[in-house]
Amino acid sequence: MSGSFVLRRICGAGLAAGFAAATSIHGSTLPMARSEPKKSTYLVTGASSGLGLELVKQLAARGDTVYAACRTSAGSRSGEDALSKVGGNVVVVTGVDVTDDAVGETLKAALHDVQLDCIVHNAGGFVTPRDQQTLGTVSMTSMRLGFELNTLSVLRVAQALAPQLAAPGGKHVIISSMAGSIADNGSGGMYAYRTSKAAVNMVSKSMANDLKKDGVAVCAISPGFVATHFGKGSPEKKAKYGAKPVEPSVRGIVEAIDALTLENSGSFVHTNYGNGLKPAPW
């Protein structure tokens, strides 16, 4: 429900990460030059559960300021409001629906006097179950919903907050998926999800080219298969099928954020579940 928002400040420290430089050599662990990141101000969309919630926790724990944007502070699948319990310098911004064209006005009203160092475009979803995304079953409605949530949401937020993102020095980080990799697609299916994630990868690449002159870096990140409420099934069920724990996976996202510079802007990176960043195939 755009047009109205609620701000709640929660009130933390300790987690250092510093990785640098994504290359295009697929399959190898990336060389990283460690550096201590300065305290920064982040906006994280889709912050009420899963990767977004853990990202808020880890960024706040190391002393960053985090604006945690979500439709409601309770997770849509779990129904639990864990976001409001996060310690540190966290401001919860509710009423943020990234599928609504009016979301820009909601964000600008909530963050009108805030300068951001990094926007993490984390909000996303599977839209419909996997068995409704086969060649024979996928509907055009599902395709449109996937595009609205996983692709256009990034453009809506980026356009609205462009004046408030530090330039030079700002960053856009887009949480994508290996499901959006054309080179890695060996199984087909998942039409709405795959297509929308492939499209957002192109958005990230174009943004990287367009914003380089302003000193703003952009990357797409694949967190891999993580045990969250995302999609169908519980985290416990996903773990039985090989999904990785949330905490180290998000630690990898933080490492990728710290690694992002103008020199490696435009990269697609796999966080490798916190075991050293790897380039992802487009």
C-alpha cells in the first residue's frame, strides 16, 4: 500500500568484511584485497524475512545504519516480526510495495533527508509454484507478476532514490539468482522466475554502464540455494535438499558489497555461501 509509510527506529557492533575485485573467469575463487569498510548508510528492500532480514542484522551489527524497507515488518510466510527486534541503528520503513509504481513516492517521503551509500535491491519472489511455471502451465499473468516483482522493482527504487544515493561512491546491489543465468540453464522450466531474473541482470549491467560516469558502482549477486521461506517449502525442508544456512550466505553478500568498486562494476557474482566470492556466468 503505497502512499503511506511507517518509520520505526530500533536501536549495536561487530562484523568486519572486506573483499575486492570481481573478474570474468568463471569457476575460480576471486582474488580479494581486504580493507576495513567505513560506516555506511544502507537501504535494504524486502527486509522482513530471509536474506533481507539477515542482511539487516549483519550490517547493523558492524555499525552501519540500515533503512529496512518492507510491506510489513512481519514476514509474509512466517508471520513473525523479527525485524523489529534487530539491534543497532535500524530504521524500519513499512508500506513499501516494490511492485507498485507509486513506491517511489513512498520511499522519497520516508527518506527525504537521508543520503544513502548503498541500495540493496533484495525484494523478490518466485510468484507462482514451480509446477505452474512449466512450458505447458505458465500463464502470462505469472510472467507479468514475475517481471513486476523481480525486474521493474529495481528500476522503480533506483529512479526514485537517484538524487539521494552518494555520487561518487554510491552502490546499487541487486540480489539476483543463478536461475537467471542463460549460460547455466541446463534444465529449463521456471519461466516467470528465470526470465525476470535474466532481465534484472540486464538492468544491472545497463545501470553499471550508465552510472559509471557518476562514480556509482552496480553489481548483480547470486546468493545460491539458501534455506529460507523463499518460494515453496520451509527452511528445514530446503536444508534437507542441500540448501545452505542463511548466516554464512549473507556474510558472502556483505563481502560482495564491500568488494564492489567502479573497477568491477557490472559484474555478476556468486557469494559461494561465504567461502570466497566467485564470478557467475551470465
